[in-house]
Amino acid sequence: MTPEYALVHVFLPNLVKLKGAATVIGVIERKEKFFFDPVWGQAHIEHVPFLLSQVREPYRIGVVDLPPPKELGEAFYVGLVANKKDPTMGRYFTLEKDYVLKTKSDRTLVCEREGAKHTKHFDGPVLTGNKDVDAAAFIEAFMELLIPTKVTHKKDRQW
């Protein structure tokens, strides 16, 4: 396990569990980058995070970039979602580095962590290198899990 992997799958989820998603999103909204210093220190990583927040009723959303991943399972971004009407509701998403053996190419995966459970949902957006654009594309991707589109026929399903 690399320090970057531990950061994504242990240290940040523990922080969110202890403080609550709504509190961490508030930190992201206020752009208080120093809040994450103990987490980077715990992983022995130096990093100045890029932070992006959005409100999409009834949700508050926060995204934090991470050091560029080198290994599979490490992540480019972590996304947090809290419901404004139910502050106890919180979801934790990752945009992880993956490799497709068949095409011998990298891709991103939108994943979700809930306690010890790790779910790989679907391919993530192609990254451009522009953090504003990439973080927004990540939000668009995981919002599909919060606001599912109505499927009326089995043949219309994507999976």
C-alpha cells in the first residue's frame, strides 16, 4: 500500500467519518487548505490541494485534488456530498487511476467508499489537466449516482 493509496482509502475517509461530510465540505467551500495539512502529514506527503465546491439543491458538494496517482487504485480527486436537509447524509467518491489491459491504456474510474465497502461504478471522465474542468467533470459523473435518470425500458439501461 502506497502513502497515496492510504490517503484516499484510509486517512481521508477517517477524517470525513470523524468530522462529518458537511463539516469537511464547509472547509472546502471556505478554501481552508490548511485543514488538510495533518492528513498530508499522516501520509508523509507534501501537497497544496485544489478545492472546488458547488451547490446543487439539495446537495452541497466538495472536491479535493490529490497528488497525481502513480499506481492503480490511487486517485486524482475525492468528492464529498452532503444533503442540506439531512447533514448526517454523506457520500464519498473517488476518481481513481485504472488501466485497461485490452487496449493497454489508462482510464479513470468513478468509485465510492462506504465504510469498508469500495464500489467501482463506471468509467470516469477523461482528464484534461485543467483542474477546474476536470473537477467539474468528476462532479457531473458522480451526480448521476445521486440523481438517476428515469429508465422506462430495459433496453434503455446502460449496464
